[in-house]
Amino acid sequence: MALEQYVNCRADLLKFIDENNCAPIMVRLAWHDSGNFDQRIPSFPERGGANGSIIHEPEISFGANAGLTKAVNFLKPFKQNYPGISWADLIQMASACAIQATGGPVLPMRYGRVDVKDGSACPGRTSRGTADNAGLPDAMAPFGCGAKDPATHLRNIFNRMGFDDEGIVALSGAHTLGRAFQERSGVVENGYGDAKASSYTKSGCPVRHDGKAGVGMAGGKAWTPNWLTFDNSYFQFLKRSKDDNLLWLPTDAALHEDPKFKVYFDRFADSKEAFF
């Protein structure tokens, strides 16, 4: 592992993500590569996690991963230019750079992740006790884990990975970035392009943390008005007036409706530093 490759790759990624306004999809790729982790399984690569399996079929074609081929293709030139960096490390590095590029904190990272060899290491769709998508969470009922309510569903999914309630709420705060699309998750009617955009996701919307122009690809529906800014605005939901142009799913609502989750939801709403 050549340190120089990591330093140079990180600098190139920061520049690329900033210029292309593609931070949200980089975060989503990293989350979905790691989100099949199962701490109950002792062996690698069966336990899943951040191991680069998402670049392979059949995992990249899981329904929950719709649209992520775009992010993989973004990263292919970086993998070619920096062959000493594993796919697993590259994906997680891009996510950390995405958060920094959108005004979030500089995350301390540890590298040395090992890639799976090929698609035979992709976790099975139902291998994590869910109906599909290798244990990634559902946005709304019916919940593939069998839960009757969204709060239980979130705990079923994330406790398997080792998250406590605070961690679940904090991870959900990544929805401060990005949008949902009709063509991907299908949970919204808003799709690709200005014609299907919400009032916050059109080409000319001011969404960057530095006030510069640029949205990447227009369209979709966001959780926050400034969806290319990493801050604690996701947690400001209860402080905002109702806005039908913003997205709020049952699993989002669970974070302020469940009393144990709400402790952390309120804390992060009151303090960006607490969230960071």
C-alpha cells in the first residue's frame, strides 16, 4: 500500500467530486457496499461489509442498488490510475471525500480493506434474513425483515451491523445529501431531468454549501432544500414548515416518533457539532 497513491488519489477525488457535483451518489455507493455487513458471521467474505463486492454482478443489479453503476463508472479511472488501492478502499475514500467536498467534516480514515475476488462473493439476496437486497433497509412497509413498524425495522437492520440507536440516527443523517428518483428507488414521482424535478432539484437551484452554481444531474426529490451541503439540516424537519416538495419517508419519521431515537434526533437538530 503506497502512501503516495492514497494521498494523490484523495486529492484527485476531492477535485472530481466538487467539479461534478456527484457527492451524494458516492456516499450511497459506499453505504450500499458496506450495508450488507453481518457481525454474526465470523468468516470473510461471507460476513459482507466494505469489501468491494458491489462492483460485481449480481449485487450491482439488486433493486436497492439501481443507478449505482454510474458511481462505479465514475471511479473506474481512479482505480486504473491508482492500482495499489483496493476497490473497497477507493469506494470508502470517495464517500469521505464527498462529505468533505460538500462542507462536512474531514473524516479520519483507516485503509487496507481487502477486495472480494469476484461476484461469487456477493451476498445472497435473502442471506441477511430479509426478503431482498442482502439486508439493506426498506424505505416503507412492507418491511422485508418482517417488522410491523419502521422503528423496529431500522433496529433489525442496523443492530445486525453493530449499530446502536445513536448510530442509526446519525447514519440516517446522510440523507441531508442527495435525492430519491422514480427511476431508482421508485419511492417518489420525481425523476430524471428538470421536467420531473421538484422545486429544489432543478438545474438552477442554489444547493451547494459554497453558493456556487451546479447540481450535477437535475431531478428527483430531496430531503433538504440544500441537498449538496453536508450539515444537520436533515434533522431540522420538525423546525420547518410542511413542504410537499421535500421527501420524508416512514423510516425518516421513525427517528422523531420513536422516543429512544428522538433523543438523538433532537440533539443533532440542535447542534451540527454533535452530529459531526
